Amino acid sequence: MNNRKKILLSVLHSLWMILLVFILQKSPIIFNYEVNLTQNLWETEFYARFGKVKNQNQFTQKFFFINTARSFEIDDETPSETANLRTNRAQLLSVLKTLNENKDDFAVIFLDIFIPEAQSATDIELQKVVGELKQHKKIVTVTNVVNYYEPMTNLPSLVKSIRFHSNDYTLYEKNMFGDALSGPAYYPLSNSDAFFKFNYNVRIENKSRKQAPLLLYECIDSKTAKAPFGFGLFYKYNGDGRLYQNIYIPKIILDNNSLHYVKDETSAQNAEFLNELADDEEFLTDKLSREPGKIIFIGDMSFGDVHYAKGARISGPMLVANTLIALMEANNRISYLYLIFLVFAFSAVSYLTFNPKILETESRRKIKFSLLHSIYQYLISKSNYLILLGATLVGIFIFNQYIFLFFNLIYIFLLSKLINWNKKSRAAFSA
């Protein structure tokens, strides 16, 4: 095979590797290895920025969080086997009325409170206020997803760190605010129950549903996402020809430490408790008029709705905020420059994998110092994997894309072994 055909084969194989990168993101199997590796890389970036998270201050000021943790009350109507706490409806109604009267002063509200059905006159009033806000695309409500997942048992030691998640037994529960601008905030978990990746459109009960962060983004940016395609890997917006990843690993920009209930010299107040706002309506009105354009989150920030996310405990509303930030920053948009970079990187890996003689010849190059010669030989022998590592780091720190290094390493390792086995088999047959 001449060199031109070798290069063409390598380019075609690089396209196959790029397709694998996106397909593997859809895998329901999440390795703790991937979660930990991603966390370590982000920590490296954090220290490289001298203890600062990129864009954290910008989004800390952009959001306003209303914490319902002090507004829980006993719900005597709840069955004994389920949680019997609920958010104080009167306080919630008071705050939502204030927001409705000042709807031009903020961007959108995410109401992370699930109410299955109206049970009182206050609930009916809540429905009316939320309905009016929805007419102006000023609020997104949450629907409930119940996943009857049972962990896999008796796993062999090789796959102990794997946890399999399936939507086959997942039910979708509507709330009393209706289907319009209402969506779930559902994500698969790693073995340690840590939040890792997110599907902006998720298939539940054989129907693709837009998740709450995507609905919020549509309200903010006046865009409408089209139905996902390519096995649910990609989607587009109306009037936007660019391609977006449906499955994405969002970075944690905001965490619970980003909540500031009191203004001080270093940070502005961006959080308040629901009961405090219900008692002081003027505070919220003044806040909105002084700082227009806020994205408002209403939900439990500190009591029961707490999850693990890459080594940290974080509230459910915060998870939604971070997945929304990824959309606002267009981090899930597939850069054509990134694809071109992957074509070159994966073509180089493919070429060296299909033509190992190049590495064998280069490794015989003599270097004066024995130590340097040993290091050089090692680097040449591992050049495929080093290129993959470099491609991963460039993807993460420059393009905000997270390819699954582990799977690519295994794939190239097995492919190299297969090529070597085929080469030895042909030599034995010829002899």
C-alpha cells in the first residue's frame, strides 16, 4: 500500500474514532474512573487559575437564589410511607405575585417545587400566577421522574466500578402547573451516585422530553430546540445551522458556597430565604429594579434536595443552574475547529497504529546519553497514547469538550494488538 492510501485510510479511521467519541457519551455505563479523572483535571485547572473558577463571579451575580429550606411545613395529607414536608404555599404565592408584578425586571424563574395537584384555594391561586408567568415565558416548572432502578448485583471484580442505568422502568409524573414550559431535571448517576453528565433532551416513556435547563435557555435566548437526532446525540435550534451536543458533561461553576445571603466587601447578596422575602416584599422589588435581568431559582438549597457532584455536595437547583450555564456559554456547541483538530490528532494516531514500522525504525535512533535514549525510546513506543492524552487535554482546556479517554485508549490498545497478531500470523503462514 502506497503512502497516499495509508494517509487516506488513517483519515477515514479518524472519522470513525470521532463518531466513537460521541457514541460512547450515550453509553448508560459510567465508570468512576472517568468521574475521578475529570474531577482531577478540573482541580488542576482550578489551581492553575490560582484558586479561581472561570466565570464564577460573572454567574454568581447573574443568578438570584430563593431558598425554601426555612419554609417547610408538615403536610398531614401525605401518605405515611412518603415524605410529609412541603413548601409553605402562602409564602410561595406571595413571592410569585411580587415577581409577576415585576416580570419585566428579570429574565426567567425556575420553580424547583413539585406539586402534583391543587388541594386548596392557595394552590389554585398559584396555578393562576404561574400560568400568567408562563404566558410571558417567564417561568419554567419541574416535573417529577421516578426511576425504579435496582442496582446490579454479583458483578465480577473487573466491573465493580460500573453502574448501569436504564430508563425502562422510569415513570413521568406531571405537576399541577401543566406540561407547557415544564420539564424534568433527570440525569444518570455514577457508581458513587455523583452527578456527571446531562441529557438536555431525555427519552422517558418512549417520548423525548426537553429537560428544565433547555426550557430555561429557550426562554432566555428566544431559541427553540429541535428534536434530537443521530441516536439522540445531537440537536439544533430553529434558525441556527450549528450542531449541539445533546449529552454533555457540564462543569460545576456554581456550588453551595456561591450562595451569599448577606452583602459584604467581596460579594453581593445573591440569595435569600423564601420566608424572608414573603415578609419583606419591598426588598425583592428593589433588588429586581436595581439589578435587572436576573435568573431566579426557587427551591431547596440546603435541606433535602442535596446531591453529590464530582466530590462535592450540591443542591438540585444548583445542578440545574450549572447545566444552564453550559448552554448560555454554548459549551455544548460542537466547534468545527475542534472537529478538524480531532481529525488531525486521530489521523496521526491511526497512521502510527496501522504502520508500527515507523515507530520501530524511529526507536532505533541513537542518542548520546543512555538515560535520554531510554526516555526517548519509551516516548516513541507510547506515542499513540500520548497523542490521545494531548488531544484530551486540548479538548478539555481549550474547546470545553470531554472525550472519553479510557475507552479510546482501550480501543487503540486492542487495535494495536490485533494488527500485531495479524502481522505475526501472516509471517508464520509465509514461513
